Amino acid sequence: MQTPESPDGSRGVNGSSDRARLTVTSREVDRAKVSERLVALTFDAGSSAEPVPQILRALAQRNLRCTFFLTGQWIERYPDMARLIAEAGHELGNHSWSHPAFPALSDDKIREELRRTEEIALRVCGVSTKPLFRPPFGARDERVRSAVAEEGYLTIYWTIDSWDSVKKDITPQMITDRVMRQMRPGSIVLMHCGSEATAQALPQLLNALEAQGYRVVTVSELLQSADGDR
């Protein structure tokens, strides 16, 4: 797969050019083929915002920038948290407006979900979500990817699911162990803003990544570092 690029006019993290050099296709990305030890930690936001300050502190202590996929309803409910994420220089992606399963939606409804979220992200955070889209529940098919691409978005899946949203009573140590056990250069890791266990795990996870020589980057930075086909 070619390194994806974003449509003209999309804005990157604090005006960076990483997103501006990406091109949208209807083929999804779940990892990147890289020669360096790079990893993208991603955080989906659709439920609670309570752990977000702790997550942001852990990243700020190491001067790291990550990618946050926000739903429009989450931005509407927690505008101050959304602004904090953007003001800290993190990259925003579109996670739909109301977190439905996209294969069950019409193309028109898909467009509405994406556009409403983009509008509120621009209004509240002053940052575009283009060209990155994370499908709610990970639910997608060829039609969904094509409709999303027509709206200027590239579908971003994941390499490693931390299980922080699916495994009951998951602990910070379990998250760290699971992620590190599957870690490979070019991985995209799925975590959630509403997970207290993730917020608690983050410092030790970052320590473990550093100990193994990994550098945490945004999804756009990861894709820009790709060595051709993934």
C-alpha cells in the first residue's frame, strides 16, 4: 500500500506539514512499514473524559504528541477537555458524531456523522480532524471506506488493541504487558480516553517503550516515515 496523504486544505498538528503531505485512499491503514522503532499511540474518546488530564500529563512530561480520535458528541460534552488536547499539540482524528456502526448507515448518514464532527472540532478546538478517521467499534467495509474517503478521510484501524475498553477489570499492568508483548516497529496502538487503567498504565508503558528503543509519534508522522508498502 502506498503512503497515504491528506486532501488539500487539511491542517496538521499545530500547523505541521505531516498531514498536508498525506493522500486519502479508500484502503485502510493498520500499521506502517518503517525501518525505525516508531509507534503511534492513539486514544479514542467517546465516553468519559475524567482520565484525560492524567493522560495528557504523562505525555507532556515526555514532550510526546499522539493522535486522539474524538466523537463530535464527546467534544460537545467536554469542550474544555477537547481544547486541552488540541492546545497540547496533539493530533485530532474523526471518530464520528454519535459512535454508530458505520456499515449500518447510508452514505448520506456517514457524511453527516463526519461533517458534524469536523465542524465542532474546528469551532471548539480550531483544528481539523482531516484526514484521519477511526471507525466506531472498528466496524467498516469497502463501502464505508469509500464513502469516508470521498469526504477526505483515510480509515485508520490498529495493530494492537490494548483491550482497555473490552476487558472487565483490566489492570494497568495487564495493559502494559499486552501492548509490549505485541509491539513491533510501525504499530498503531488502540487505547481510550475514558479508561482509568490506561491513564494509570501510561507512565510504565512509556518507560517500557523507551527501554526498548521505541519513539512515540502521531499517526501522520508514522505514515510519513513509512518505507513504501505496509
